[in-house]
Amino acid sequence: MSFPNQRKRINRASSAVRNLVAETALHPHDFIAPLFIEDGEGIKSEIPSMPGYFRYSLDTVMGEVEELVAVGIQSVLLFVKEGDDKKDNTGAYASNPEGLMQRSIRAIKAKFPDLLVMTDVALDPYSSYGHDGIVDVEKGEIVNDETVEALVKMALSHVEAGADWVAPSDMMDGRIGALRQAFNEHGYTHKGILAYSAKYASALYGPFRDALDSAPGFGDKKTYQMDPRNRKEGLDEAYLDESEGADMLMVKPGSFYLDVVRDMSEASNLPVAVYQVSGEYAMIKAAAEKGWLNEHDIMLESLIAFKRAGAKVILTYFAKEASKHLIKNYPNS
């Protein structure tokens, strides 16, 4: 009888040895937790298409942030839901120093000074048309350079309020360079830019748009978000963002674009982030509610896949749940 010289199962024989030889590990510090904030008081409103995830008012979000910090999460990304009275075609209210975003930044940083606070920079929550940029109504087009000017004002108002990083999600050409130049000119040389470098025009954003009432009022976002059929274009966008002064690159969505995550992590020395978006979260939740998948196991498997593909940072709606598991089962990791 012939016996194999190598028995690969030996390294799989117990939990202890599997942990010893594991190539990929998760840690709460890997996660950025998205937070949805709306105006008002005493609000904790579940998002119907995102079971278990909530919009908070500024007073109630403090408790949620405290829970995140308690399980080891060190970074949050803020999104705000504005009323229709704050929306127009210029997004002017986005840079109001007394806007909800600016007040949220100040309040969270005052209570949690060591927390890394990142902010969404895009006009869709402030646009009467639900687009990430200013609309040329006659042509039905989203104009680029005028939008970039508005985004710069918006981002400056965020860092002036105390944001540590900004995360421009608009996909306008040249906005990273414009932001870096503005930060340098205004003395914000220590502020970070997380570039949504490869943000695809995905069908997975529906629940997020429900959460912020930011669905486009006409057409779609395919003239500025990337075509899902393109892989190399993601690297082109990453090269541009890196050359313009980004501090971190991101791929969005995550699960369907692991090839792009791998490409970007190998091509750039900057850290690469991935966004496990609302649709990915909703699919896992829906399948778990049907009893078709084990939610806990598929959550961890999906997050490990991002790390294995090369992501250093993961934005996920599972951040708190995953972190609770990690600190319970791997308290000294």
C-alpha cells in the first residue's frame, strides 16, 4: 500500500492547529462602522431593508458609538439623512457649519476624541435630484467641475468641524486632487482622504438609498460610477487617486469585486479598503431569516474573503456583531 508523504489534514486536525497556521485573521481594528444620522430627538429607527440596522438622532447615536468603542472599533463613517427643505440642485446646505453632519462631527469628537471620525462627501443627500453632483437641467447631465467645487466646500466644512478623514464617494473626476490642494492651502495637512477609487454602478445600493432617501430622481448614476464589466479601469482610477493625494483607496461593493480588491492591493502601496454594501448585508440577512444560511458563519466567511483578497480595511454593517464575536473568542488577538 502506498502512503502519501504529506498529509495536509494534519494542519486541520484541531481548532488549535487551525488557528496556529491560519493565513488570514480578522480584528475589530479592521472595521469601519457606518452610522446613519437624522435630525430630531430620541430616534432609533430600523431601516426596513436592512434588518437590525438603524438611523439615529444625534442624542441616541452616542449610545451606539459607545457600544462600538466597547467592542474595539476605532473608526466610524458618518452619513446624514436631510429633509427635503435642505435640498436643492447646488447642494449648498452641505457646507453649512450648522448642518447635521457638522453638528454630528463636533458632538461625537467631543465625547469620543480618540475615535477616528470619517465623513461621507457627496451631494446626493443634499440634492433635489438625488444625484452625487450638480445637474445641468437642460442637458440632463451631471456636471463635473462645478460639483468638485461644491465638494471641496463640503469637505472643508467637515474638517473644520473636527472630522479626521473625508471619504468622497461621488466619483467626479479630479476631486481627490482638488481636496488635497484645498486641505494644504487651509492648513489641514494632517487630514486624511479615503478615496472611493473603484465605485461601481451596482444594483446593490438599494437599501442604502432607502436609509438616506437619496435615490436618483431621474436616470441612474452610470455616467460617473464605474461599469461593472470593467476591471482594469479600477486600477486606472486608483492610480489617479494615489497620484492626486489619496491616503487610502477603496473598492465598492465588495463581494462581487474581489478581483479588483486583489488587483488594487497588489498594485498600490496605499492601504486598500472594501465596502460591504447594504445589498450584501441585506442578502445575508434575508437568507438567514429564511433559514437558508447560517448568518453568523456567512458573515465571518464574507469578511475573511475581503481580508484574503488583500483589503486592509473593511467597511461593514456587521462591524459590531463581528467585533463582539472576535473579542469573545480571540480576546488577546
